Amino acid sequence: MSSGHDTADRERVLLVEDNEHNRRIFAGVLTHFGFSVQEAEDGEEALTLVLRDPPDLVLVDLSLPVMDGWTLAGRLKQDPSLKHIPVVALTAHAMAGDRELALDAGCDEYLTKPISPKAVVAAVRRILDARAAHNHK
């Protein structure tokens, strides 16, 4: 028997990160701040999860095995049933032009590592709140 206020009411974030240490840190802080977190280690696994049960937001490292984050973002934004899902790049790519490339690939936001876990939570919260406000107009 469920209390009714468990994962069903929580906003869902898909965290796509191949580094287990980073994944544990970001998943832990997102869960602590009330998000339901699903995890994937590569873009292909993430795409399978999104197609099966679309999250409210995808937080993705750009440098991933199998299918990288650039490709995943592009695939999500090309699919009419998924393009509304915000995609946030969480990456160590901080060279000139990388931000624009990520945004062009379909990312809605670009966060560079190293970044504090609380800054990631703040960005996720801001994006989801802005989307909710936009959808209720």
C-alpha cells in the first residue's frame, strides 16, 4: 500500500552519466531534493528508457560510450513525441564553441563540470518551473 506521495508525484529526471562516482553524487542530491531519478550509463540505454517511460527532464553527459550525449539530444529533439522534454548537458566540454554546439544539437541548457551538485539541482528546478509556467499559460 502506498502513501500516495511517493514517486508518483515527484518530477522525474533521467541522469545519463558513464562515470559511476558522478552518477552517484548527482542522483543522490537530486533524490534528496525530491526528484525521482532514473539512471543510464550511455545514450543508447537512455534512449530506450525515454521511449519506454518519458521523464520530465534529461540530464546528460556529452561524452558517453555507445551513443554520446550530442546524438541522444538530437534524437530526442527530432522525435515529435519527445522534443518537449528539456535536455540539459552536464559536461567537462568547456572549449570555445562547445556550448553553442550542444545547444545546436538539441540541449536546452549547458552546465560545465566541475559543478556543485546543488547548482545542478537549481538548474533542473529552474528549467522545470519555467516549463510548468509556460505550459499553464
